Amino acid sequence: MVKVGISAVSSENALLNMQTEVPGWNFDKVKTNASDAWNKELSTVEYDASRDLKTIFYTALYHAYFFPSTYDDVNGQYRGSDQKVYSGDGKPNYTLFSLWDTYRALHPLLTITQSGRIDDIINSMLNIYKQQGKLPVWHLSGNETNTMVGYSAVPVVVDAYMKGHRGFDANLAYEAVKQSAMQKINGIQYIQKLAFIPADSVNESVAKALEYAIDDACIALMAKSMGKTEDAAYYDKRAKLYKLYFDSNTKFMRGKLANGQFRAPFSPFEAKHRENDYCEGNGWQYTWLVPQDVHGLIKLMGGDKYFTNKLDSYLMQVDRWGKKPVRIFRD
């Protein structure tokens, strides 16, 4: 029989964690406690279906609740992004924010099924902001990896605020989201001037720009809600900059060079990881990434009929794994 304790603070805290959380040697009791804890969390959603469907559903929910995860010891201490040791003051500290992956669906889900955790999650993100000078980008075990595109902590913070969560400093939260949008890196410096990001200067320019537009739309919402009308107008303009990348001839979002011309040659099917104008995707996929202004995108494409036909063609392409006919869109 072996027991192991871990801590990011000290070996003494690791021992304390082990002695507190697993004081005895009853393996079956540890297993039962874990099962009971998970059943309590999963019971936040009631799903009435066949056994097979319920297995699939609750397995997915189980996976969804993995992260973000607590990153503190039983005495409340944790190691911050600046490598200093902090006390949690009775509140949990969270880490593992893979925000580019999770801001669209996981975090909104948590506001519905795990609403009691939201303030602590936002406070953890604001603590990270104070420790490293910016909101988390892709935060792993208390360390910033700076992975992926966009400043995707912004939609998470704004979503919590717009849904009425006030267990955090709203003014600090607004300061933090604005700081994300006013950095001078990764093409954001062009966005600040309401200009496009030149593809021959910044890699993954389309992916970054479309993500920034989503994030800026969120800042505009928060600014408007807080009565900051000038900021709201500015960030609303930034949220519309996605239009600068739309090629009216091919009807795709494309990388634009410093001279104003679209990068050529172009294939909407091409995806080169960290080598072209997209990030883990291609032109067919990224062209739809305008959730903040769907009607604007429809108008940009030429109206409802063109939009729905193109969307239908895209979905039939990605359904090729189902061995259904593939229809490529034609004007």
C-alpha cells in the first residue's frame, strides 16, 4: 500500500495534504468517497434516457468537470504565477485555464450547472492578472504557457459579469479585460488602430483577428453595461473588424498582406499548423467565426440564401466521414 501527497508550495504541505485528505489506509473508503463526490457533482443535471444514453451523457459531463481544477493545499496556500506563495483566505484557487478551447462552451455551461464556482474562478483569474500582469491565456499548474490565439479570458470574465455575478471586483475585472485588448503583441497593435493585421508580418493573422473581434465585442458589452459609452463605441468598432478579412470574390476569410492584397495562392481546404493565416483550421472553418455579428456576416456574404447554401455545403463536406455525398458549393 502506497500513499502520495503533492504540493506546489512545499514538501511539508504535501505531507499535510496527504495526512488530511487520506488519513487512513482504507482503499475502499477512498474509492467510495471519490465516487460519492462525483455523483454529487454530476447530479446537478438530471437526464432521463436509456442506460446507454445516460452513460454517454454523464461520461461527457464528468469530462467537462475536470477543469479548471483547484490548485491549492489544504491549508489554503498556493504558488502564484509570480512563483510567490499566497494564502487563499478560505477561497479555492483555480488553474488549468485552456481558454481558447473552453470559452465557447465549457465556461458558459459552468455558469448554468456550477454557478457556485463562478466567482471563485473569476477571482482566480484576477489574481493571475495581478501576479503576471495579464489575464490567463492558457494557464497550466500555476504557469502561463501563452498558447493559442486571442485573449480568451475576456469572454469568460464578461459572461460572468453579464449574468449577474458580483462576487469579484468588477472594476478590476474591467481593467483586466481592457489590458488584454491593449497589449502591443500578436497583431493587437494593429487592431488598436482599427486596422487589419498584415499576414506577412503576423502569423495566423486571420485566426487572431477573428478571435480578437469576439473578445472586443464582449468588452463592448461590459463597457456599455457599466456606463462607459466611449469605450463601448470603440470596442464595438473593433468587433466589426472581421469584415476586413472577407474576400467578396471567394466568399472566404483570408489573410491580407501589408499592401492590401489577399495572400495568394489560396485554398480554403489548406491547413498548416502555425504556418499560415489560420490556427488549427482552414478557410472553410474560420469563415464562420463571427458569433458576435451573425447578421453582419450574412449580409457580407450576400444574404440569407447564399449564406445558408454555403453553410449547408460546408456541413456536407465535414460529414464525409459518414460516407454521405459531398457537395462543394458553387455560386
